[in-house]
Amino acid sequence: VFPEVKLQAKAAYVYDLREGKELFAKNADARLPLASVTKLITAVMARKLFKEDAVVEITSRVLTTEGTTGKFRFGEKFKMKEILYPLLLVSSNDAAEAISQAYDAKNGKGKFVQAMNDWVNEVGAYRTYFRDASGLSPQNISTARDLSIIVKWIKENDPEIFDITLTKSKTIRLHTWINPTHFLSLSSYT
């Protein structure tokens, strides 16, 4: 379908979600670090494991997380539906940690990440593994093909997650998060 493509990326996978077919693959099953793509799965799990109005508190441990894009202050409280905006608009590691900690506080240390790992296996992304909810760990790995499985699931079952990623900015109380994605004005970006 594509002419010969020269990519610098270690892996790539193009999958037509409408037609349900692979269009292009380069090392599609290579297990590579996920980085902030992890936050898509964090959002899925947050929406599955919490009610929208569940409260997430910003603790001192959250504030020690690498990265400050959430610009949170100690003791602030957010509803789960609110904290998804900094998580997905500005790739807030501290928001990911706040979500993970909120779940672990009630269910036991490491249970949020365990739920993430269980979920990817449930949907068939068997080569995906998480060590944390933010993507800071280089041990968070997946494949390009597994990511297509995850994206397809989100598109079909929880498209509001992608709607959040297309938001240009969101203000909640004293915070305004601005999406740095340059492609938001393109209708083809979704």
C-alpha cells in the first residue's frame, strides 16, 4: 500500500481501524519503552476503577514525582474526571502518580499498576508490561502492534479519552493546562 518508506523509528505499525487491517509494519513486535504513551492506559484504568467524582489528593509523595507539568500544590483535591486533563493534555507524571496512589491507598501498594498489567492482557496486548503509571520507568514496554490493540479498544469502548487529548486547554479552579500538540487544528489529526 505504501511506497518504500525509510523510517528512523525503531518500530512502526499502521493499522486501518475502519477496515481492520494492517497497512504497514516495521519491527511491529519489538518490545520497546513506552514512555508517556503509558498515560493512555492510566486513563483507561482510572475510568474503570474510580467513579468520576472520586477524590484524588495531591500528597507530598506525588509532588516528589519527576516532572511538574501538573503544577499541583500539596493538599489539593481533584475529582477523577478533572485530573485526567493534566494527565492527558500535558502528560503530567504527577497526575499519573496521584491516580496510582489514590487506588493503592485503598487496595494495597502496587495494585494500580497490577490492574494496568491485567487489563492489557485481557484486551490481548500480551507483549505490554508496566512498572509505573507515568511512563517514567524504562521497564514500561510494549510493541507497535500491541499499541494498535490498545488504541482500537479505547476508540471503541472509551472514546472520551481521545476527546480529552484533543482539548486545546482546560481550566479547573486555579489551574490551566494547555495542550502542546501542534496538530490539533488539523481535522485529520484524530
